[in-house]
Amino acid sequence: MPRKAASTPARKTTSSRRAATPARAEPATRAARRREQSREDILAATRALILARGLKGLTLDEVAGAVGLTKAALYYYFPSKDALLEDLSLRTLQAQAQRLHDAVASTTTGPQALRSLIAETIRMHAQHMDDFRLSYLHPQLAPGAIDASPAQLARVRPINELSFVGATERLAAGPRGRAGVDPRMMVFLANLAAMGVVLMKGLVETFDDPLRYSDEELVDALARIFEAAARP
């Protein structure tokens, strides 16, 4: 009587092995999402602490306690307080720079670009005064709280260029303005003047004593000044 052949397990095909790969990758993807969410929670807690108490004296122990972590666990996400504050500041600055870049993108001339830059600077910061204070005022009020190393400053410069490159290109492409100011400097000064308006708005509104001029009036007057300087 012939012997029955022993059954052997079927070999996995190449396609079966490939099909299993996404299942193995999925836990890693979920872990990455959880890690990113934890980083976002830490940054949000840090922002809230700074706005409530100021930058000076902020400790990682405070931040860790705010998100329910130990200080050692916090180091898994940010190796130092400087790294945490740098990330928080750069994310804010990056978002602001992108808004300025997008506002100028629809313009075709230098004077138009200056007006859009001024309008968006005032509008953007007026809507988010907390972020304006966090980015520009707190570091001045707490000198030394952030270690601005050459490497960190090198990360900021491309963000500045994102803010100003569009308006600079439009000014440079047109006839030289009557003020005779370098296009890049003209754009920088327009942004700086608009930020001065925001600074004054934030100051007087803190005391419930708003400026006598509306935002629209301030934008139009400041834009006309720079438009006139940019025209031949």
C-alpha cells in the first residue's frame, strides 16, 4: 500500500511577504504620530507657561509637570531648554514668514508688494498678539534665557528671506524708487515700521486705551509712504 506523502507547510510567496510589510510599518507610523503629538503638547504647554509667567525663570521641571511627564522623559523629546525654546520660536516665525510670503505672491509690482507686506504684518500680529510678544518681546525682557548660537541664527535667516524675498524681487524688477533705497532694505524697513504699529497697538490696548486710528487707516497711511518712496 503506497505511503501517504507527508504534508508540508505551504511556502510564503513573495507577494505574501510584501503584503506583510505595511502591517509591520503601521506600528512605527503610529509611534511617530504619538511622538509628534507629544512634542506638540510640550510646545503648547511651554507657550502657555511663558505667556502666563514670562520667559525668565522657566524650567523644564515646570514644563514636564504641565504635561504629566518626568524631567527625564521630557529629554526624550527635547535635549535641553534651549532646544525646546528654539523649536517653539522657529515654528512661530516660520508660520509668520509663510503668511507674509503668501500675501505678496499675488502682487505684480514693488509698490503693491510693499502694501501687501505692511497690511499682512499688521493684520497677522494684531490677530495673534500673544505670538508677537512671544517671538519679539519675551527674549528682550529675559536676556540670556535663550542661547542664540550661530547654528540657531543660521536657521532663522532662511525664515527672514521667506518673508522678504517676494517683495524684494518685485522692487528690484521695477525702476529704481525716488528714495534710492536698496530694495531689500526697503522691504525690511516696511516690515519694521508695520511691526512698530503692532507694538504700539499692543501697548495701548493693554490699558484699554486703543489708538485713535483704525488698522485700515494705519495700513493705508503707512503703505502710501512706502509706495511713494518706491515709485520713480
